Amino acid sequence: MSRIAVEESKKIQWSGELVSIQPRTRVWRYLLDNRTHYHLGFTLFFLSEEGNSFSVAISEKQQMKYEFSIGDVIQGSAWTKLYPEREFADYYRAGALKILKKSEKVMDTQCPWTGSVPEMAVYEERGARMLSKSLWKGTCFRCYYATMSNVEIQWDFDRDIKKYRFESFCYGPKSCKYYKPGPARSVPYKDRGPALDIGWLDDLCTQSRDWEE
Ligand code: SF4
């Protein structure tokens, strides 16, 4: 049983300039015994003509078909989210996608990972480390290795009650000079003091790659 707010979903039309593409991910946490990352597709972050920021969830298949890149002007339809506590992107079930103008810009960014985004299998294989939220919002925002995950915390196994929040992670090289994990993250469980994720789960999740990979 999960106690969550459900909102009515409405279909909308949207358009805007793409400012970032990141993997769309979900993380299941259970104390410090388990942190499992699921790779669902991509989140496109936009700036509208009126200067409003919004984000749209798309599938891996849609990204591979249209090969969206930062600077493209895109339009489409989508639905407002049903579960605001659980879903980070603003809009879902995107369709009628169309590139109105292909990007001609040279990217003005500190981050070198802003070109063609990898396939989901690459993220799956690389694994993620915790990333400081302020870096996610700033230097790392355009990096395709950054993500803001929908996190489910298993708070009570017996009654299957979960808590929800959003957490930032990085799939990039361990040697990236911008990387900082941010503070330890508390993982609460019913009738217990919170366990603190101080980073050793990062080592486990990324054990298949070396410092430079
Ligand atoms: S720290 Fe991670 S997300 Fe940020 S620029 Fe480096 S590789 Fe990208």
C-alpha cells in the first residue's frame, strides 16, 4: 500500500528550446541494504518562448528515432503527471514530436558530455554515484550523465508503505573534475533511526569501472 496524492491528468500541447537531455531514472532504496537504479527513458528539459522552464519524459525509442540534441526547438503533446510526489518530469506520455528547428549552436558549457546521449544499457552498465543537488542544478545540468531520480524508499515492508523524494546522481567518469557527492543521504525506516548513505553504495553501484572510465 502506498499513500500518495493522485491528480487528474490532462493532455497539453507544448513547444520550446531543448536545454538539457538526461536519463529518466527511478531508484528503490531499502535502508543501506539495497539501492537499485532503474533506467526508464529520457527527460527533456525546455525553455519556452515565454521563458518558462518545463520538462517532458520520453522513451528511449523516441530519443533514438529523433536524435534530439541541446538547442533543438521541438513541439509535441503530453499529459500532466498523475503522481506529483513520485514523478520529477512535468509531463508524460509525449507524442506528436516534431523538431521545428535543428540546433546550429556550438555548446557554451563547461561540461564535455553534452553530445549524442548514450543508450539506456550504457547507463545500466556504468552505475551511478550520488551527485550534489546544487551541482545538478548548475555545472552538471547539461551533462547527459546527470539525472534527477524518482526515489522510492521502502519504509515498511510488512504493509508495503513507501516514501518518495527526488535525488540527483551522476553516471559520469569518476575522475570528472566537477564531481562532488554532496551531503550523506538519510534513508528512513519505520520505528528506526535513519540509516545514512555516506557513499559506499556508490562504490558498489560503480564497481565495474575504473577511475578514468
Ligand atoms: S560530475 Fe557527473 S554529471 Fe557533473 S559534469 Fe561530471 S560527469 Fe557530468
